[in-house]
Amino acid sequence: MTDTPLSSPATPSAPSDARARRNVLVLVAAQAILGAQMSMIFTVGGLAGGMLAPNPCLATLPISLIVIGSMTTAPWLSAAMQRLGRRAGFFIGAIGGATGAGVSAWGLWENSFTIFLAGSFLTGIYMSAQGFYRFAAADTASESFRPKAISYVLAGGLLSAFIGPTLGTSLADAWVVPFFGTYVGAAAINLVGMLLFLLLDIPRPAAPRPGAPRGRSRRELLQDPTVLVAIICAMVSYALMNLVMTSTPLAVVGCGYDTQTAGYVVTAHVLAMFTPSFFTGHLIARFGVRPIISLGLVILAGAGVVALNGVELENFFIALILLGLGWNFGFIGATTMLAGAHAPEERGRVQGMNDMLVFGCVALASLVSGGLMNCSGSSAAQGWVSVNLAMAPFLALAGGALIWLTLRPQE
């Protein structure tokens, strides 16, 4: 498969993309409204975990459990969407998110780290469903509109960048129990936002007919160089973003700034994650997917360099902005590469496998993040250095994989 720029449609709005554009609008709204809960929870999750955990090294374990919940949900939720349709899968995700937030709030009320962890795991059901928004955007899109559809849906996170951290920190002290209000707010967001999915118009996949192509097995899909490299780049982009972002509130507060300032840094990061989505799809269509992924990896490396150069407030802001921008190019690029590398009958299989592997790495990154941040030095500044140094080998892995794919003979 060659990496040539995607062709533009003959007309500004091809008739075949009318349905896709409507679905994109619905998914953008879902990303903005329901997606706000993730930045809310990621802003306060490590701080709440540190309050409840018996050991400070376990402070980010609740965030890790969210990602583990997402990883274990992805295969069966993807299979359920293949059978029942996207709408049913997204309803399952929102119900899981509401339940998880409610159980987490209960854990805070009871001062129980165990209950809080259980709620975090259930929240992962929503996180998994949100991950499939980008694939749903591509379901009804033409080849030329596909990267733009994926990009626009992720751009919906721009609003969540304002809603999530601001709402999360403002509700954190709304009750006597710290952070209880944040999780009550997250539960409400799920219950209201799930109504958006009634507007989706994505046909349910037809049941396979006898003798119809079943597509490649998971092993065969992983032997496809394009599929393999797309998954590697998605894993590295998302895991490194999570590695650094999970530790950011702990680092900012640990270096002498307040919780509200940590929220501002996270807001800047989330803005940088999603603002480029308005043009990332156009860049992919013009220049090809591999150059954009490569640019994303370079920017992620730049984020680490800035973070290693000090713990002044401007270092935190610049590093986290670069981290979000690098994630955007790397992850949208990898998603676009994967979406064009499999047949329709392989959709449920490859997308579930991709997200299981991606969020498995993200879970590992968030677990490692807490250990590096709180247990690898005598100060928050030293822990922050360890977190950012850990990015280097994985950036080398993804960069090497892209170079290998580019240099190998085309079949």
C-alpha cells in the first residue's frame, strides 16, 4: 500500500457523504459533551487517588484502572457493535460511564480506595466506547472524506477542553467530601449526553451470508505491515501522551503550584490535543499519512525536551501543549492509516484488537507514570524528569517502524 495523498472529491460536498457529514456532527457533539468527563476525571483522578491510596506510589492507580477497563472492554464492545450497530455500543458506553462515576463517588463518600478503583474500572467502558467515535465517523465516509471525518470528530474534544477541567475543579469542593462533586457531575453528563446517539444514522452491519468473505484472522492482520505499523504508532502516541499527562497534576502541585493551576495546564494540553483536528485531516489528505505521523513523533520528543529543561510554569504549559499537538498528529494519522488497511468484514476484529493493544499500553503507561513520579526520586521535580526520560525508547520504536514501512519494497 503506497502512502500517496488522498484525492479530493470532485465537488465540495459529494452526495455519498451527506450521511457521513450528519453522523460527524452527532459524533462531534458527543465528543464535546460526553468526552468532557474524561478530562474532568483525569484532572482530579490522581489527586483523589493520592488522598485515598494507602501508598503514594498508587496515586495514579485509579487512572490506570480506567484504561485497563477500556482495554478489556474494547474487544467485546467492538464485536457487539459489529452485531448490534454503533448506536447500541455507544449507549452501552454511556451507561458504563454513568455507573463508573457513581461508584467512584460512592468510594469517595465511604473513603474506600477499593470502591473507588472499582468505579474507575467501570468508567473504562465509556472510555472504550469514546475511542470508537473516530472509527464510526469513517463508517459511512468516502475515501477522500475519511481522514477529515476522523479529524473533525476528534476536534469535538476542543469544547471538552473547556468544559472538563473547569467543571472538574469547580465541582471538586462542592461537597464536604473532596472531589465527590466532580464524579457526580460526570455521571450526569453521561445520562444527558447519551440521548445524542438517537440521532446517529449508521446502518447496522448485515449478518454474514453463507460463503461470504470472513476476512483475515487477527494473526494475519498483524502480519500486514501497514496494520502493524499503524497499531505501533497509535500505541506509542497515546501511551506517551498518557504517561506524561497522568503525572502532570501531581508534578504541578508537587512543584509548589495549586490545584487550579494544574487544571489550567491540563486545559491547555487538551486544547492542543484537539484544536489541530480542524486541519489535521486536510494535511493528511494533501501530504499523506506517514509524514504527519512522523511530525507527531518529532513534536512528542520536543515536549520531553522542554519538560526536562525546568519546572517553571512556562515549561509545564509549553511541554503539555506540545504533548497534545504531537498526540493529535500521531494518533489521527495512525487511525487513518489503520482505517484504510482493512476490509469491511474485518472492521470489528481489527478495531477491537487495535484498541485493546493501544489501551493496554496506555494502562501500563499510567501505572508506570505514578511509580516514576512518586517513587523514583526525592522530589516532584526529580520524578518529573524520570517520567519524561521514559519517552525516548518508545519514540525510537515508532520512528523505526515508520522508517521500516517506508523503505520496504511495495507489494
